[in-house]
Amino acid sequence: MTDTDVEVLWRPDLAGSNGMTAFRSWLQGRGHDFPDYESLWEWSVSDLEGFWGAIASYFDVRFHSAPERVLGSPDMPGAEWFPGATLNYAEHALRRGADDDLAVIFHREDGVTSSLTFGALRSRVAAFRAALASLGVSEGDRVVALVPNAPEALIAFLAAASLGATWSSCSPDFGARAVADRFTQIEPVVFVAVSGYVYNGRSFDCRPVVEEIRAQIPSLRATVLIDYLGNGSTLPDTLSFTELLGSFEGAPPEFTPVPFGHPLWVLYSSGTTGLPKGIVQGHGGIVLEHLKMLALHSDLGPGDRFFWFTTTGWMMWNYLVGGLLVGTTIVLYDGSPGYPSLNTLWHLAEQHRVTYFGTSAPFVQTCLKEGLTPSAHHDLTGLRVVGSTGSPLTPEGFRWIADAVGKDVQIASVSGGTDVCTAFVTASPDRPVWLGELSCRALGAAVQAFDESGAAVVDAVGELVITKPMPSMPLYFWGDADGSRLREAYFDTYPGIWRHGDWIRITPRGSAVIYGRSDSTLNRGGVRMGTSEFYRVVEGVDGVVDSLVIDTSGVSVGELLCFVVLDGVELADVEPLLRRELRSSLSPRHVPDRFVAVAEIPRTLNGKKCEVPVKKILAGVDPDRAVSAGALRNPESLQPFLDLASG
């Protein structure tokens, strides 16, 4: 298959230099000659020690104790990376920029803005590190935070990491139960929290939630309160974040060297069917993985401005702050992406000359349906890349970015997961962008598509698997002493091989298409289809703002049900069009037996559609076993599905 078989929306400037070509040139000087990206990728997954050793050397990773070798054991799970090495993530995050280089730009939806140079950031991290140490925090302790995407969150995280303490954060719009379900598991000693936050034009008081959460964490030694709204809010038995910084102003920057696999942070699974799993990732694995992704795949470095719309409860926040590792200015935004209008983030990109603009596929789809043309109203000449993740970006979404944002802008549709805090399938500055496709498999990510017999296939839809270890894979799940939950999550289907749970098709060019979760597949008359294809058709119809498709084959009478959220239209008016579009775009077998209008689609706290929990509810599973209400952004949205199951 050639480039001409699928439309190319963007081509790299092969005469220019970028992070990936610079790395290939460096490798060439050391006896490795790779003429193109695909040959480099093949080497990166066939010689893991050579590749990851090269990454550590190329980026001058600062080991306090040298590694004995790159890879001690290649087994999954349990691969041992850089045995004997010690380092510190925070040291790497704060080492690149000169004192007067801009490290952070912050913008809140109500107009509050601020910025920090690398010098100021280093000073504040050092001060808060000293404050944490004065509270008895040391290597291996846990520091948790209920914080928005703001400089205070970044400072607290880097301070904790500099001590070798393990970080974990949630967004302040999480409910008390959802936060407690996460934090109580890891027994933190310090809780950092905001007194309030702003969202969608309103202010919210967090103090009752903070009280409720800390009452459930007996391990706490201290609670540090951030007066985020600047209104003098206080809470009994708390310490002031601002006063602590002032008390330890002038403390010297220090970084505790920790083993390569020392826990850096705990991220969480969605927790839709039980307590969220605490996913533990290490200092060294994250340093190497994020250096690779941000400097090579994203072509970021000093002088760039890196933005991704996220909250502190999503792994993309951890990924965003990794921009500091490569000396890039990170742009933090706190608030609603749609307040006061959908132009807010595009105005942000103009105002701060954003180089790399990261968002979600649903945001792109919403802009498309609203008919936005950002390039016509905003100066986006500083913009080089638009990144998209969270769910598959539709071909229409690709085309909208090219037409409405800029034909010279690279579209970086990426797919990975919280599980590894990175992308397996991604973009590269030396790879074209094909309509509807993710440009390449990431360096060091041995991604394959497996058929039902466990054989690798090309140009056919299969299970997304990773056949060799990556440094940022989980060290373990918190509290999973024997590793059984980790093995069950990823390795039960194919022993020794990571099964991610997505459908993927890898093209002969090495690009890929993601089709949605494999555990929520539509299997109609033996024809399997990912849900993303279905949503693309349904949500492309005017008046349909959201949808959920559930195939109950094998669990009830075998209906295909489509739930739709409508705006300005009636179901009776739009249903005939939906049926025609699905029949012609997909197949007659994929026309639903029933369409049902609902007010909202159930979504997790991070905005994922709850396909599997709803399928379980419709199959008659006890609702308390099928889904944890505390893991949902909108638990009241379950009621129509409960009514349908009981009827």
C-alpha cells in the first residue's frame, strides 16, 4: 500500500531538522544507520538494551549510581530496568532551563494568570521540599493532593518527588467518596488541598469535601491548604501553603537519589467496577519514556510552549508536566474548555503562542459540529502540532483540524493509557499524517495486532498487544502483593504478553487505526466492529450530541441498543436518518434493534463512556457490582438503564 491509497493531510519537511532526525544522526555517529523511521522502530523493539541505553545516553540521564546494565530481566510482568541505578525525576525536570527561562504559564478561566521562570520554580520546589521534610516526609512516604491544574500542584508534586516521596492527585471536581476510594488505599502522610476552585463560570467551596476526605485517612500527619481563590479561606487544623513556602524561602535545591524502579506516583484505573486499581510507576521509567516521547516524537525543546487540556486526575497531567524534562515551557489551563465559549482554548493558543496544542477527540468533534474555524479568528501561526487522545479521532476530526486549524499543522492522534502514562501508537515529526490514522508505533513499543489464535496480523483488525516490556509499565498495583491483579489485568489472555484491551489495525506502512475497546465489541452475525466506528456515524448526525451503543448478544435476548442524547430534535424525527446512515456506512447487521433517547451518557470521572458497566446492568448484574457510582462523573445518568433492566 502506498501513500496515494489514503489521503495524506500533512507531510514532514524532510530537508529540515527535528528531534527524531537529530537522534538518528546521533545514532549514525555511533555505528547505527537507520534510513527512515520504520527501520529505527524495528531496531528499538528488537534490541531493547541498545535502544533504551541510547536514550539514557543521548539525553544525558543523570545517574547518581551507575546501572549494572540496561535490562536485567526481560520477562513480563517483572522486567528489571537499569538494575543498580539511582536517579531522581524532579532533578531532571528542573535541570534544563536557565534561571530566567520561562518554565510555566498559568491561565484560569476567570482571567487569573501567572508565570514562573525555571529559577523561580526551582526555588519554590526547594522551599516546599523543606516544608514537607519538616513535617516528617521522607523517601517512600505518600503525599496526596486534591488540586486543579495550577502551579501549586506542580510545585507540590516536584517537591514530593525530590524527597523520594510518592505522589498521587485527584481533581477537585471529584466527589469525596471517589477521592477517598483512591487515597485511603495508599495511606498518605500529607494531604495538599485547595479551599475552592472555579469551573464553568462558578466558584465552588472545597472545604467540606476536604474535611470529609481527611477524616477517612488516619495516616495523615498534616493537611496543607491552598487558598486558591484568594479570598482568605481557611480550615481548622491545616497549614497554609503560602506560609509554608515563605517559612522555607531560600532553602537549597536538593534531590534524593532513589532506585530506578522507586515509586514516583500512583495513577488509578477508572474504578467503574470496584475500588480503583493503584497503578505504580517509577522514577526512571517515566524519565526515559517521557524524554523519548516529548523530545523525539513531539519534537519539543527549549523555546516551545506545550499545552494539553487536562485535570490532575488524568494521566495527561503527568504527561504534560513532563515537558519540563526537555526544557519546554508548559502551559497550564484550569477551567471549562467551553466557557465562556468553545473559542476559549483557541484564544489561549493565540495568546501564549502555543507550539503543541493537546486536547481530546470529543473536544475536536464538538468544535466540528459547532462549525468553529479557529484559524479564521485567531492567530495560530505559532502552532506546529495539534495532539488528540482520550478516544479515537474520527476521519472527520482529522479533516476539521486540517481545514479549520491549519493545513500546515501536524495532527498527532495518539493512543496509549494510564497503565503506562504514555502512548504506544503516536505521531513523529518525520512521518506523514494519513487521514484517520495514527502515524506510527512509538519507539520502544513492540505493538502488534493479534488475531483470535494469537498470531500477529497486518492490515487486519486484532487485539492490541505489546510483546516486549517498556520502562514505564507498572511496577505493581498498590496492595497487590502477589501480583495476581496485575497479571489478570494484562497478561491472562496471552501469558508473557501485554493485552491492552483495544482493537487495532496496523497498516503495511506502519501506521495504525484504533477501533475502540475490545471488551465492548459489537459482534453481529459474526461481524465484529469497534464502537468507535459506530459513534462516528451516529454522532455525525445533526442533533445527536452523544451516544452509547450496547450489544447484549450472549447476555440477554441479543439486541443491539443505541442510546442517544439529543439537542433540538425529536427521536422520531432523527431515527430514520440514523438507521439509513448506519446501514449504508456500516452494515445492515449494525442497525440497532432499538434507539432510546436519554438525558446523559454515563461517563467516568475522566470522561470515558461506560460501555461495559452499562452492558452488565442490562444483563441483570447487581448495579452495585456492575459499577461504582463514585467512579462516575454523572451517576444519576444510570437511572434510565436501571429502569430498562428492571422493566
